[in-house]
Amino acid sequence: MADLPPLREVIARHGLSASKALGQNFLFDEQLLDRIAAIPGDLSGKAVLEVGPGPGGLTRALLRAGARVTAIEMDTRCLPALEELGEAFPGQLKVIQGDALKMDHAEIMGGEPFAVLSNLPYNVGTALFTRWLGGEEWPPLWTSLTLMFQQEVAQRIVASHGGSAYGRLAVLAQWRARAKLAMKVHRSAFTPPPKVMSAIVHVTPTAMPNGVSARTLERVTEAAFGQRRKMLRQSLKSLPGALEALDSLGIDPQRRAETLSVEEFVSVARALG
Ligand SMILES: C[S@@+](CC[C@H](N)C(=O)[O-])C[C@H]1O[C@@H](n2cnc3c(N)ncnc32)[C@H](O)[C@@H]1O
């Protein structure tokens, strides 16, 4: 196995001071990085998409685990460090420079199933998460998502109905996938430390319920949680057929959005056709 220099040395040698504009907070603890790389299970020989490798901390853990990694990084300053890493693991690492939000990931991965691992800035992470979990096509080409979020967002993704964390993100993440909180990561593990705690969410696709369109479900949750303090009879009023759907399903229109389970949202969307 390749003998790699410590990450701090790599960063110093390549002058990779963390850029605030690019949301850079680096992880240096290699044991922690190995534990993160182990979350999706055995990656040996598997295709992995890593978004935002930065200086390559998680990347080296993935390569050590035997994964074939395609990494998309926006910051050109990181490329020489990633190139060095690629040389230490011949044939295992492909680096693509650019904005992951503007790329077709399935195409980049050559149509082959892949696991996604990523530690991204909050806004980019949420945008990609919504994209990976949205759309009518299911199952997706990705086999799992292992993503770092600020802890509060991670809790919203895995939330059950009945609480204030439950909302559109939870329904999106749970109606045809299993989402669990895999690991909490203390802010002090990052350089520089962010203001808030982080957590890693692990998502795996499940079967898509029959007769439901992703777009319709999205419209229902958008309307319901858009006015989450209101009763459904008010918040869903603007959606044609929604109040009739509640009636036919025996769902009390005086309930509020956060009391509806994921399954109940799915049945409302199914009734709307
Ligand atoms: C929070 S840092 C994490 C770096 C490294 N993975 C780690 O854990 O130490 C996020 C990385 O994502 C990169 N990045 C930010 N926005 C991006 C985008 N839209 N596409 C690709 N990379 C992006 C940043 O340049 C940065 O290297």
C-alpha cells in the first residue's frame, strides 16, 4: 500500500489555505476518514463518485479501501495534490475539474452503478442531494449516498413525522429510499472548524411505490409544508383535487403537514394521479 505524506504536509506544500468562498473545511484525521469511507460497506473494486475532494483526505481513504474513484473538484489549486495521490494509487483515481452542479453524473460514471461520498459546502450539498433524490427515474444509478451535512440538516433528512424537523427533505429522502444518520462529526475535526456540528447521512434506494409521480408528491409537500402551521384544508386548498383526496383517504383536513407520515403523503399524491 502507498506510503502517503500526512495531509497537513500536503496542504502546506501545495499552499492550500482553506477558501471561505468555496466552503472549504478540511478533514485531516485519517482514522476518521477511514471510518467514513467504510460507511457504504466494502468498496473494493467498486466505482465511487466523490464530489469536492479538496486536498484529498477522504479520497485517500477511499483509494485505500480499493475503490475506483472519480472525483469532481472545482478548485484548481487542489489538482496537483490530487494528481500526486493518483500516482500513488495507479489506475484508481480520475479527477475532473469543474462545478459538480453543472455535470451529468451518470454520464461521467459511464453508465456504471456507483456509490457517492461527499463532504460539500452546505448549499452545494443540499442542491445535489435534492437532484440525486428527485426525478421520475428510479432506481437511480447510484447505489448509496454518504454525505456530510450540518447536523441540523442531517436531522431534517432522517426526521420522522410529528416533529418540527420533519418536512420536505424528510419526505424526499424517505419515500423511496432509506435514510439514516451514520455518524456525528464534531466541528473540531475540521480545519478551520465550522460554526456548527456536522453529521453524515447514509441513503440507499428502495422500491418506488406504485402509481405515484415524484413531481406530484413534490407539489403536495411543497404546498403542505409551505404553510406548515396551517391545517391541511388551508395549505392544500390551492392544489386541485387535494381536499377530495384527503376525504377519500380518511385523512382529517384539520391536521397539519408535520403530522402526516411519509406513507400518507404518498397516498395523497397517488390519489391525485
Ligand atoms: C468542505 S470541503 C471538503 C474537502 C475534503 N473532501 C475534506 O473532507 O477534507 C469541500 C470541497 O468541495 C469543493 N467544492 C465546492 N463547491 C463545489 C462544486 N460545486 N463542485 C465541485 N467541488 C466543489 C471545494 O473546493 C472543497 O474542496
